[in-house]
Amino acid sequence: MSIVKIFRTGLLFASGLFLGAGGFLLGQVHVARIMEEQVRSTFFLFRAIGYATFAFQGSDVQVALAIRDLPPGALEHSERAAWLLLALGALMLVATPFVRRSNKQKKR
């Protein structure tokens, strides 16, 4: 197996890894925004009861309440990182076919 084939395979694998990680992170950010909106639209008294009984709530309610307490720029930063991963993965995927074989291998 030549170095070029190994490089092309690695580039293809890395592009799939970046695309998958970026898509997964973007989905998580989307779900976090939905959960944050649900907590924000809940009646303030129910929210206070939820915070007071945090240990007794289910895991989905605990996560929603915890997301509400994230720093303001945390979700925006995660979303930018997800788009960056998607862009890098797409660039590597587009670049993979342009990795050429050497002239020695073309003559065979």
C-alpha cells in the first residue's frame, strides 16, 4: 500500500470524523436551546419549585434547569465550534479526490 493511499484514506476518515462530531455537537446545541426556551417559558413559581427540589427532579428536568444557568456565550461558542468542525470536514472531504497518485503508479 502506497503512502498516497494511506494519506487519502486518513483524510477521508478524518473528514468523516469531523463531519460527524460537528453534526453531533450542532444537534446538542439545538436541543440545549430548546430546553432553555422551555425553562424560560415556564411559570416562575414552577421554576422556583424546580430549583428548590432539584435533587428530586428527573434527569431531563435537572439538565434543563442546569442549561438555564450556563454562561451567556457558552452555547454560541459551542455552535461556532460545531460549524467550524463541519466546515473543516467538508473541506477535507472535497480535497480527498485531489490527492493524486505519483507518475510511477499511473504507468502500471
